[in-house]
Amino acid sequence: MAETTLGFVCVQNAGRSQMAAAFAREERADRGLETTVDIVSGGTEPAKQVHPEVVTAMAELDIDISDRDPRAVSTAELNSCDVVATMGCSTLELDSSVEARDWALDDPHDQPLETVRTIRSEVSRRVQALFDEQVATH
């Protein structure tokens, strides 16, 4: 069982939370934390597919999320997390033991690639900072 579970949630699980989960998987691997960090990602109303502009922006960094499917996330799953980052679109009610953070990121859906890149950079920065903080405290 992992020491730390990080959750990334948005409404559709088709943009911001997909980017965050992908960056988290990269961070976890880069830091050799595969056995100590679990990653949960999902949406409250999942879309049918990851937004194409998000797939394109992540592919620019050699991160392939084209095979990812948006999925529903349960309250129970989120309550098993140590930290849940929402993307500025959540009304989740989590247990008091879960640290909820609202990252308040713009939605990349139907945005120009330049805008998606800016959002992508901010997601990457926040995921890295979250790992820096969580690894230091666990």
C-alpha cells in the first residue's frame, strides 16, 4: 500500500486532471516513488474522450495520453487520498482527513494551443511543487 495518495479531479476528466495525472506519473517515476505514491484521477461528469488539444499539447512533451479515457471518480476513492487537487470546478465534499486544494485553472477545452500550453505549464509546475512538498513531509 502506498504511503501517499494524490488525487486530481475536474468535471470531465478530459483536460486539466488528465494533464495533472500524467505529470504526476512522470514525477513519480523520475523520483523512484512507484511503490510509495498512488495517483487517482477522475471527473464528476466524465467526457467521452480526452480533449484533442490537450493530447496534442502533452504530445509536444513526449507524454502520450491519447489512450486515456475519462472516468468517473467516487467520493470513496477521493476520501482515500491524502491530497485532492481540483482544477477550479469542483463542489466535492471530502472527509476532513483529506487536504483539498482548488488549483483554479482555466479549462483548456476548445482553447487555442498556445493557451493550452500555458495551462499545461502551470499544471506541471503545481504537480512538481506538490511532489516536493509531499515527499518532504512523508
